[in-house]
Amino acid sequence: QMCIRDSCKRLDEILTVQNPGIRKEDIEEEPLKKTEKIIVFNHRPATYKDFDNFIKTTDELWKQRQDFKVWIPLLDSSIRPYIYVDKFDKIEYYNELRRCRVGYSPKQQYGGWSVATTDGIMKGTPYIMYDAPYYKELNSTGDFFHDNDEAIKLLNFYLDDQTYRNNIARTSLNH
């Protein structure tokens, strides 16, 4: 019993959190100043990434306005007129991320690190994020939503206000 406790104590002293590495050269100095009205969902289009709810949100947004596109690179084929699923190699993927106005980070069924969100932020694309600690760790300076109505308000704001978007993108890059 004592040996197990001592071993656990020793492990607790040794183990540290190891976040995924980000290559400094992959981080942009400045976000693009002029972007297209593209919302990116570069997460897996799966239930554990709240994908159906994201589609419900963008369907509602599409009822309000039809001046945007949604890029979902991991989706096999488009399921809405406003969605495109173009696939790219890593360099072109990063370039396409830079062109996006805003990214969407969904509620997750587990609280893990979001590589998709990190990819976008380091390329100068700000993300609206579900209000959860796992996203606040990535970017505590970002905009957060609790429900679909709040997400739609934020998406409308980002689509309409390029200056605000650029300021948040710069702040996110610095973070």
C-alpha cells in the first residue's frame, strides 16, 4: 500500500501536461486584412463534435442571409448549397484557412485539445468557440457562445464586421 502511494506521489512529481507542438514557422505574423465570407468547420463531421447541431445553426443562418459559404474539409460531399468540401495538401489547407472569415469550434463530448481550432488560430482565423474550459485554454481572449442563438449572433457579427474580425484575429495570434 505504501509502495503504491509513494509511486503515485513520485509520478505526480514527474508527469507534466504535454500539449501538441506548434511549429513557430507555421504561425502567421498578421492575419489577412480582407477575407471572404467563409465559415470554417475543420473538425471531424461527427456526433462527438456536435456536427448536426452546427448544421442546424448554419441552416438557420442561411434563412437569414445567403451571402456566405461554409468550408468543411473533412466532409465527404456537400450536403447544403452553401457548403464546399475542397480538400488540399497541408500548405494549401493552411492557405484556405487564412481566407476564412471565422471558424466554429463546437461543443465536444470530451474535453480534449482541438487541433482544428489551433490550426485556424495560428493562421490568423479567429474562432467562435463553445463556452468550455478546453477552448478557453486555447484562446481565453476569443468570443464564446452557449447556444445556437448566441452562435448565430456571433457569426452574423463576424460576417458583417471585417475590422472587428481582424482585431480578434490579431489578438488570437498574440495569445
